[in-house]
Amino acid sequence: MNLILSDKQLSIPINDTSTVWFDVSALKISNCIGCFGCWTKTPGRCVIRDDAVKVYPKIAASRKVMYISKVKYGGYDTAMKTMLERAIPIQQAFIRLLDGETHHVQRIVVPKQATIIGYGNISEEEKILFEQLVERNSKNMCFEDYRVICVPESLLEQTVKDEVAKWEES
């Protein structure tokens, strides 16, 4: 399965039936409340019953992921950040050592090929921060390999179309 998460409605035709697309800005996703219920009370399932429960299992099961987010202050914009924080049930409370750093143990999570597309009026400093953020997150998000692409908003739809076409070719 392939997964595209976007924080903006885009008009991109998807010809591959194995690709699932979510516009997270159109979903009802509450903030994580930090209760750790997904680790203790209902392991692997968030106790908040909203649209995030439809999304994070797809994150775990997807081989290829594409996250499309406006870049704000070198990070994901609010809708994407909220969704990614709510995906914590795909991790366990337990910690492992990875490359000399502590990271969460994954539940049943497929290793991923990831394409992260940041868009907006991104300064060079914000681009560097965003790339560093994705690199740090990649270890907890089970990315085997990833690419970060930063584009102005005017080029976003074409960039996404190009990347989706590459998926469909492979």
C-alpha cells in the first residue's frame, strides 16, 4: 500500500488503486492529550475516537508514504503535525538504542520509502531546519529511505503529480 497525507486539498489524479490519499486538513483530528492510553490502556489504539484512527493504521501498513505540508518555522504546519503526533499508537512505549540514540520500538510497522514535500515561502534556514526535522523523525517513523523536496506553493501541484507518476512507474 502507498499513502499520501496532505495538509491541503490538491487535484491530483491517482491511477494506482493501491494508493490511499488523505487531506488531513479536511479531517476531524484532535490534538494528542498525552495520556499514553495508546500504550497502556488500549495498546496500539488511540483512546480519542476521531478521524485519526482511520489514518495511523494506514501509516503503519504503507510501504511508500508521501507527506505534503506547508513549512512553518522549519517544521510541519499544524494539520500535518497534529496527525503525525496522533500516529504515536504505531509505536510502543519501550525504547531501543538505534545508532547510539534512544528511539521507540515500533509495533507492526512496514519499513518505508518516504517522500516529504514541504511547500511555501521557505527560507534557506527553514529548509535546513525542515530537513533536520525529517532526518530526526525518520528513525521513529520507520523510514528506510527518504527524500525531502521543498518547493514554492505555485509549484506544489506539479511536483506532487511528478512524484505520484514516479510511484506509478515503479
